[in-house]
Amino acid sequence: MVDILHRVGVETPTTEKVYDALTTVEGLAGWWTDDTKGSADLGGVLEFRFPAGGFDMEVVELRPSERVVWRVVGGPEEWIGTTIDWQLRRDGDYTIVLFRHQGWREPVEFMHHCSTKWGTYLMSLKSLVETGKGAPAPHDVRVSDWD
Amino acid sequence: MVDILHRVGVETPTTEKVYDALTTVEGLAGWWTDDTKGSADLGGVLEFRFPAGGFDMEVVELRPSERVVWRVVGGPEEWIGTTIDWQLRRDGDYTIVLFRHQGWREPVEFMHHCSTKWGTYLMSLKSLVETGKGAPAPHDVRVSDWD
């Protein structure tokens, strides 16, 4: 089992805005994809759609301003059953976001792509909270021919 | 053992320019850090310096336009003995770069940071080859308080 790991520091004095951006449909649409629907409640399923496909995520843990965990219940075969774990904490003027997409069976080439792409989306989340403007799909940063 | 993985597609019709950006001091200074010195030959040691510290990399494999491998011989404790493996291949109008920083002993928080930071530097490499201008340190994209 191999994981995708990331860490960004968002300049915001409490973890609240980052937590909101991970736990509301409006917030998620502001940095990941414009086309976000579904339920962001515990046990709900969020539906993220992109020009090339999409992901359905069951919300399996919500600890206000501390942690969010999703389980992938729909999407590319490699993603099904993997989990996406967001941990937040305050550190001075920053909210630190520790990200882990875990449970990949093999380090396939698609996983390399997803790692880079997650990095750009985390920068989009950071920008959304810091400036009010993220870069969600279809206005996202292109990393390759696979975008 | 856990790895950092990334993949970018650089719009360039042959792998040559990407290979040059990984195997010459001038090329490396164009996307990773302005302050790059040392020998880029097989068995040589490249010295990369940043405002907060630096890395020394022994060049352990050079396969023109296909593969470059560095072993970390100086730098933060977590990096010593890890390897950085670059694989290149042509795919239509793109040069695909598969990146792996392998041999981390533990998925420490610093590894999360390095994963995100490598992603931004790979985008800098892509930009250098595509536009002639990268974003090497100290002009690099800031991802957190640790930059």
C-alpha cells in the first residue's frame, strides 16, 4: 500500500475557513471542481465531476476544524476503496493542512499523476482561503496531457 | 519505505530539453534553485542551495533522454541515502516525466511538505522548458511557513 502525501500552510488565523472549504458544497466548488453536488454531512456522499470523469466520496469522519475523512465509493477503479484524510491544525498565523490519499494498491503511473494534481488543488484551496479565489476545474492548472 | 511520486507532461517534441534541464548546472538553476553548483557528470556531486539549507546529490545514473538518478549525500537527515529517480519518455507532443523520491524511512510531516514542494518544482521545470522561464528558489512558489 502506498500513499499520496501533501502539506500546505494556509495563512488564516483559525482553522475554520479551511474546514468550511472541505465540508460545504460551496467551499469544495471553490477549489476542486465547479461541478460539486451531494451531501457534505457525515455519512453523505459528495459528487465531484470533472470534464474527464469524476469521484463520489462518502464522508466518513468530520471533526470540526480538525479532521475530515472521505472514502471513495465511485470513480476510477484505482480510487475505489481508497481514503482521503485531511488533518488541520493551527500553527501561529497558519492553518496547517496535512493530506493523505491512502490505500492505493500499486504505485501505477496514474498515481504519480494524481499526486501532482492533488498538489495543485491544495494550492488552489490555499488560494481560495487566502484570496477568495481558487482554481477549481475546469479552470485548474494543467499538469500534463492527462488533465 | 514510502515514496514521493509525481508525473508531469511537458509540451516539447523530444525529451532532449527536459534531459538538459536535469543534467546541466545551468538547466537545474533554471527551475530548482538559482544557487546550483558542482558536477553534473556521472559520479559527480551537484550542490543545490536554498535560503533555508541545501542538498548534495551524487549523480548515479545518466541514460541520455531516458533516465537520471541522484543519491542524496548531503542535506537534511531524512533525505540522506534517499534517491531521486527521473524517467523520461516521449508521448506525442509531450515529454512525460515520471518522478520518484524513494527511500524515506517514515512518512514524517516533512515528507508531506517535500511532496507538495516537489510538485511545484516540477511545474517550474515544465514552465522552463515550455516558456523559457521557470520559478527556481528564491523565486519559487511558497506552499507554507516551512518554505
